[in-house]
Amino acid sequence: MSFKTFFSKQARKPSGIFGRLIMSRIFDIGNYYLNNFVFDILTPGANDRILEIGCGTGKMLNTLASKTDGDYFEGIDFSTTMVSMAKKRNKKHLNNGRVGIIEGDFDVHPFNEDLFDKMFTVNTIYFWKDPQKTAQKAAGLLNTGGIFIVALEDHKQLEQRKLNEDVFTIYSPKNVQSLLTDSGFSSGVRIQSKSKGKLTFHCVVATK
């Protein structure tokens, strides 16, 4: 297996020592700017139930629970390595019931009857096996008026990197906008973009 393929698969589903020691740091550092971008758009309210798809090391969940009061945050990830790290990082919030962390595949996990007010995902859309199925499930789990944020790097940046195209599917923000519009977000889908130096990041924000 080439390193390009190995790295791409680790980015999709971190595992083992490499996932725990290397990918976790790449995620925490690499997602820092996008996480802050998402936080500003989420504006968590006192009674919000918020779900993160692909919570990774749990850094964003910890930030949300630490900086807000009265909210409930849930994360799901199918990497055993990441879930273990996320639970360790959020131990206090798990104990006081403000955070819940699930190991599982979002597409098939049977969530309970309580719906979410807001949902988000950071740098995961590249790995969705069935994008429309995932987007439709997200729409189905949101309360009316709820928002879903898909955060991603600009496609031109990703195209310049050594990524295995069998693992990564690169999307432009307009691709994501069209996907969400066709998947049950009838109240409108907008694109918000920010730049940091030569890099550009996008949040595609869909309202149910």
C-alpha cells in the first residue's frame, strides 16, 4: 500500500498508533480554523440539542460544552480510536450529562425520537459513501427551522494534495449546496466562505 493510500484511509477512519498519535494531532490542528468558523455560525442557544457527525478527537464538543451553558451536545464517529480519545477529552462533560459520544456509522445508527436543533460536520463529506442518503438522514433528524452546517476546505486546495481519489471525493461548495438542496432542505442553502492567508474554507449552511 502506498503512503498516499495509507494516509487517505487514516484520514477517513484513524486507527492504531498512527491514528492515535499522528492523525489526532493533524485533526486538532488542521480543523482549528474551520471549527471556529462553525462555532460562530452555530451560535448555540440555551436549549439547543446539537449533533456533530464525525466528532474525531472530541475537541469541538469540548469547546462547545465549555463555552456555553444549558446545551446538550452529541457526537458520533465510526473510529474506535477517535471515540476513545473523544471520551477521554470530554470526561467531565460526559459525567455531567452535557455531552454524549457514540461509536457508530451515522448512516445506520438508530437515533432516538428526540430531534436535533442544529447539526454540523467538519471535513468529513469527502468520505460519505452515499452523500444523498447521509444528507437526507441529517434533514430527517432536524427540527423544523434547524440548521445543518457542512464545513470543508476549498476544492482547489485539496486537488493540489496527494490524496487517493478512491478514498477522497472532492467537492466544491456549490456541489454541496446542490446536494443539500436536493436532500430535503427546502428553506434554503447558503455558502459562507472565509480565507486565512492563501487558504479558503467554506461552510455550507442548510435550513430545514
